[in-house]
Amino acid sequence: MENFQGSPSARKLSVLFYFFICCTAAQALSLNPPAISHYDRKLLALVPSTPLVLQYHKGPLLTGPGSINVYLLWYGNFSSLQKATVSDFFASVGGNVPAQPSASSWWAITQQYKDSDKRSVSPVVKIGGETSDALCSRGKKLMRSDMAILVRGALATKLFPIDAKGIYIVLTAADVYVERFCMDSCGFHDSIPITNSKSASKILLAWVGNSGVQCPGQCAWPFAAPLYGPPTPPLIPPNGDVGVDGMIINIATILAGAATNPFNTGYYQGDALAPLEAVTACAGIFGKGAYSGYPGELLVDKKSKSSFNTYGVNNRMFLLPSMWEPSKFACETTLF
């Protein structure tokens, strides 16, 4: 599914990683940052006009008791600080963070997503492995199909194990161009078949790009002025990096979508080819009172003046998107 959650403005008629068909082009664009769907996170409309109910389509979810292992393939040049910020996000989601509201309490919402056997999505997320392709072995202009080639290459060379419950995420640097990036997608998740393996017939693949240079107004909103819609001033990113803090929003969107709708037979609303998933259904909402072009009421760090809504490990702060909560039939953030 597509995830185009960047700027509220970028929400287009296209369905993101299930993305919404919006009201008016201008309004839709100003509403939603890229959202994620089973495959891509696209720009969506912030508030769907129909009742928001994500139906369960009887397929498998990434349920417990084991952890959801994330395998990161860094493509292009990332600084050690950028890598540490992303790594701390996963540690925060999968760990116990004392300060509240926390990234782990945000992830706890997924516990309400249950499969046919009443098993909940796994509460534990951790990094299972990392590798780097800093020299960009396939160049700096990639097709979406290159993501599968990169992941299969890492599996073939034993850089990553074949993990039926893993999510293999390709993260592209700010100067790497990806097909449809910034046009209708900030990231995506999908599944690809695996042959000659006894442990899995297919694995989960995802991609998220650093939009700090190419399209911050679309994929890093609200940390950049929206490309379309009301010219609202950008917020200060909690980790001091517009591109990476924007990536965190998109990674969170895709992580939730992949866990609750891994094979497009889980929880979603709308067309299976462009579904609204756990987070893309709530695109543009980060705090109470959110509306088109306004992310909602957020916490503000007294020292840096940055905006956030969750705490993480190592004194991190993150801005995480709202997630649809099955028990309330509504989009919830840790600040509600």
C-alpha cells in the first residue's frame, strides 16, 4: 500500500498506500500528509466523508508471541546521527518507555487488531539486522521494483535471514530518486514471493525515502510548509532533521499498515488496491482538534521549541501519526 502522508497538501485523488479520494483537490491536498496503505503511503484526505470502519478481511496479521523483526537496508549516504534517530524509534516502539505519552503506548493500539483466532498483533518490535549500500549499487535513480531486487540480494548473500514475520525496509537517502516519490507516494509496503525456502513462501517489503530535499512539503509535513493549501508555518522537528523526522512519520505509518494488513487481507477500508489502513485512514491527524492544514494540539519542548507527541528511548521525542482504534471506531493519538 502507498503512504503519502507528507504535507497535508499532497493528499491527492489517488489512493495511497490506500489513499483517499478526497473532497476538493485543494482541501484534500492541504489536509493530509502522506499516508500508508498496504503498499504505499500516499497523500490522503484527512477526514473521510463516510463512517470510518476498517473491516477485517480474514487474512493473517503479524501476531505474537514472537517479535516483529525489522531489517533495515540503508541505501545511500546517511549520517550516524540519522541512523541513530531511526534506530531509536524502533527501540522506542518495541520497548518500555517510562515517560508518557510514549512511542510504545502508541504501538500498543495495534493490540486491538486481532486475527480470526483472536490473536493480537505482536507487542514487540525490534531491529533484526542492518546493512548499508552507501555507494548506491543500483544508481541514484531507482524504480520501485529495485526495492525487491535489493532485498533479495541481501537475502541471497546472507546479510539478512529469511524471516516470515520480518519486514525488510529499504531507506533511501535524500539524493536518491525513486519512481513516483513525491508524486503520489512517500513510501510503501508490499509482499514478494520467496523460492527455495522452507521458512516462508513470501516476505514483507517496504520502502521509505528521505524527503528533506526533494519534497518536504509533501512527505515531511508538518515540519515543512505544505506544497498546497494554507501556508501554515512549519513546526520545528524534535530531532533537528526535517528529512529524518519526516521519515519517522512515514516509517510509523508503514509499520502499522504492514502489521495489521500484511498481505492486503487484513484490516482496511475501501478498495483492496487502494485501501485505507490503520494509519492512512487517519492521515493528517497528530493531535486533538486536527483539521485540514493543522496537525492538532501537540507537546512543545521548552528548550528546542520543537513539536512532538511521544517520548522515546535515549531522551528522544517523536511526532507519530494517529492510528485507528478498533474499540472506539476512531483515530487516536497518544495525546487524546
